[in-house]
Amino acid sequence: MEMTRVSILKIFILTLMTFCAAGCSEEKEKNNISPQQALNEFYAHRGAEDQLMDPLIVSGVEVVPLVITEIENPSMVKRRYAIGALGNIGDKTSLPVLEKILGDDAEEDYIRCDALNSISMIDFERGKELSKINKDSYLECLSSLSAEILSSEYSSWLSNNYIRRTLEDARSGKHY
């Protein structure tokens, strides 16, 4: 009798695992596009401003090296949204280029702010360190964002962050 319960439980667990595995591979197939295809979709994507970075976010870390290369070009189309996508993806390999953009006085002020915002999304402690350096910036955007980051805990700052998009938001095309 006890052996039957164990057998039924094993069958149930195996069945559940099979359904989970099928669902996971099905989800992977939906997003199985190359980084270049994701970048092309990003450039072609037309939607609300908060949705422009979605093709990159959905593509995930695989697209990060390509986006890093692209954002080094100051005349990149939709550059600020690519910078925002890096923050939302959260891959630390993008930190050096984001810090370079932040520290470059030749960059537009909003691009530098976007870089600090993304840095803080990826590594909040590093964002705080850089905010200490930039809190007295002559750029209003940079000084106010730095003050906001310095006065916040990560969870409260992130929940108020105007550029935050979750993977679920990006996949569903949620518009705020």
C-alpha cells in the first residue's frame, strides 16, 4: 500500500516536471532570435516611448555585447533607449561603457543621466558611489538624479524609477 503511494507520487512529480520542461522550452523558442535580429527589431520598433527598449529587454543578455558596441556611437538612433535596456537587462559587463558615457562631458546631459540610471539599476552601490561624485554637477538632470539615488534605498528607488521595465512588461508590451 505504501509503495503504491510512493509510485503515484513519483509519477505525479515526473508528469509535472515534463509539463514544466515543455513550457520552458516553448518559452525559449519564442525568444530564440539572434542578437542582430533583436537589434534590428529594436531599430524598427514603433510604439509608445516606454516600449521602445522592449525588443532588447526580451532578447536578454545575449544582445548585450552588440548593444555595448552600438551605444559607443554618439549618433546611434534610439541610443537612450538602448542605454535604458542595458539597465533593465542588468548585465554587469555593460558597466564600463556606461561609466564612460556618464563621465564624458561631451555627451548630452540626458544621455549621461540615462547612463547613471542604468548603472544604478545594474549595481545600486556603484550608482551611489558615482552619485556622490555627480551630486554637485552643473547639470540639473545629473545633480537631481544623484540626489535621488543617494537619498533612497534600492527597492524604493527602483519602484519610483521612471525607466524600469520588467521582462514581463516587455514581453506583454505593457504601456504605462
